Amino acid sequence: MVSTPRVSRRGASTLGCLVAIMLLMAILYYGVDIGRTYWSYYRLKDEMETSARFAQTQPDDQIHRHLVGVVQDLGLPAEAQRFVIKRTEHPPLVTIRTSYSVELVLPFTRKRITLTPIVEVRQ
């Protein structure tokens, strides 16, 4: 009877688990920053849509002040405060837009993205 020598695999599962946990932590670390950026974008766009819906009862400067406060609360760059509010009669539309850039820190690089929320609401 020939016996094959046993190879010790002690620690192999621990090392594999450690690598998986480190990979998961890296994804979470960078994913939180990206997620926060897009969450702020969608919150701002939602506030812009709400403001456009109630634009019949509010003047443009009041809408602008409200949206500037939202930008400050969300911690967005100052360039996001440059809102353009446009009203048309035929067809009856209210359009609100802005644009701003955010720098994302990714592994081994930095990426600058420009976000341009635009909302059009029929009156």
C-alpha cells in the first residue's frame, strides 16, 4: 500500500476569508463616496421637481432661495447654486436646471464628474 503525503492546508481558509473581507471593505469604502454623491444629486433633483410643481404660486426669486438652501444643506459645491428657472406659456412649462462638478476619489485615481439636474414640469 502506497500512501501519499498529506499537504497541510492549515490557514488557507483563513487567508481566503481575509482577502474576501478586505475586498468587501474596499468596495464599501469607495462605494459610500459614490453613493453619497448620487444620493445628493437625486435629492436635489427631487426638490427641483417639487419647486417646479408649485411654481404657479411662487415667484422665481423665492424658488431660487429655497433651492440654494437645499444645495447648502446637501453640502454641494457653490456652483450648484446657479439655478436657471425658465417659464414658457405655450406650452405651459417650468424648467429648472443647474450644473456642478464633483471629484470622486477612486483606487489609484481621481475622477471629476459633471452632474446636470434638469426638471421640466407642465403647469
